[in-house]
Amino acid sequence: MEVLKDVFGELNGQAITSYTLRNDSGMEFTCIDYGCTITRIMVPDKNGVKENVVLGYDTLEEYLNYSPYFGCIIGRISGRIKNATFTLDDEAFTLAKNENENHLHGGDNGFHNVIWSSSVETKADEANIVFSYTSPDGEEGFPGNLKLQVTYSLNNENEIVISYQGVSDQKTIVNLTNHSYFNLSGNLKRTILAHELTLKSDGFLELDPSSIPTGKVLSVEDTVFDFRKGLQIVQGVNSEHPQIKLVGGGYDHPFLLNANHEQEITLVDYESGRKLEIETDEPCVVLYTGNSLEEGFTIGGVPSEKHLGLCLETQLPPNMINNPNFPSAVLEANEVYSTKTKYAFKLI
């Protein structure tokens, strides 16, 4: 295992560090301490050609000016919170309103905009980048001093594992995820429309006009939301289903998982021969197909366009704090928040 360290840029007089982890087969994984952002994942195609399979930039300035959460850690809460408010023990908390009247992805100064402390751990068959940050009480409206650690691990099986841990000195809410946009074609040669996704999920969450779950679980049966036997993304994008049209022609929906650590999420690009298998502790994955990716700038030299990448955000259901039917995001004081997601890159 090899770890390369470099300076990626500078922000407010502080250097931004880049780490590249390389395993024995030559797979490379690069991240920076700004937002714990994954900037590049280099994996081989069926011909052995190694190419980047995530959307990312070469400069810090591009992340500051153009990034729609590319590759970063989202928190304290991923997704939206309706009316930017929630209640804990009869006490109301008001959060930053950064998407109309709602709260999105931890606010403007969420974890994606933090410079995290970082350190390197190497073993014979594994390399880790350990990121740490303490979110102060009241940051973006959330209660409690929340001490966090996010670890990115690369092993010799071409697997990346993201481990999340946190402890708060007050009762609070936490729901972290990684917001990487995947495109298995390699170096963004094609959109993700021909990618085939398989999900072990019988139900998805209905969204209201603000893209916030209503609390109603809809069956995937006989819909373009049925990924149980595999479905090309394009079939949903071209659908007239009202939930597809609601989010701009594609998916931006939470799917409730039937299984954990049983290859419950699989993404395939048949032309390149690449396959991504995701396993997680979490009860839900949000599928977002880049419906709002704007034109007018480039990503790694490729013009940005809709559906150039897709996100598979493993997490608790969004707005869960305002929906008692959902798994709770409440973290008691001094209780340990802990969850893990594995991304295994293979060939079909």
C-alpha cells in the first residue's frame, strides 16, 4: 500500500491537503481534507485501462465555485428538513434555510465546507485517511458539541470503506453520508443513462413538491422505481411517472433497503465492464441521477450536463426527525454514532 500526500490549494491562509492511496493492484483513491472530498477513484475497465469513475475537479477554486457537493461528507443532516425546524424534548430548533424555506445538507456551512484535521494510517493490506472535526454547539442551528471522525480505507480487494463515528455532549440529530457522483464509463466518456442499477428495495418514499418525503412509502411494483431485477437509468429518466417529473426528469428518491451487507446495491456499466457493489449499515439509499447538473462549466475537461453522474447516498431517510414512522436520527448525549458503507469495484 502506498500513500502520497500533496498540497491541493489554499483557503483563508490554510493549506488544503490531498491524499492519494494506491493499492498493490494499482487502484488509486484520492481525497482532500476540505469537506473530506473524494476527488478521484481510478479503477480498471475490462481491458485493464484505469480511469476515473467519480466526478471531481483538479483545483480547489472549482470546488468552491461550481461543486454541487461532489464527493464530500454531508452533515450534520443529509437531505432536507422541512421548514428548517425540528423538535427535541419539546424544544424547537431552527436551522439555516438554504433551500427556499427548507434546510439542505447541513446548511451553507455544513461539513462539506469544513477543513478537517487529517492523519494517515497504513497497514500491510490497507491504508486509511482519518478525518476529524468537532462541530460546535449551535453550528447551523444544531444542538451539542459533536466530535466526529470519518475514516476512508482502501484495501487490496479494490474496496473503499467509509466509517463514520460521532459523540455529542447534548442530545442532537445526526445523519451523515458521502455525496460522490459515480460514472463507471471512465473519465466521463458517457452519461450514466445506460448504467444498470439493482437495489434490494420494495419501497421508496413519496416526495412532496419541495422534494421532501411526505412520510408515505410507495411500492416499487410495476413502476420505474423497481430495481430489484436491475433497470437502466434511462428507463426512469424517460418515464412520465409524476414522481420522476417532480424532480426534473430522473431520480432523487430515498429507497428503503430490504437487506444490509448482502450486495444490496449494484451498479453496472456493461460497455466498460465495470461494476460497483455497495453494502451498508444504513436502512436507506438516496438515488440521485444528476437531474440538476448545470451546463456552462467543465468537469475534468468534460462539459457538464444532466445525468453525467449519479449518487447513491447511504443514510437514514431524509426529514426523519419530522416523521415518527422513520428510523430515528436522534443521538443521545454521550452515545456513539457509528455507521459504515463499503464500495467494492469489480469487473462483470
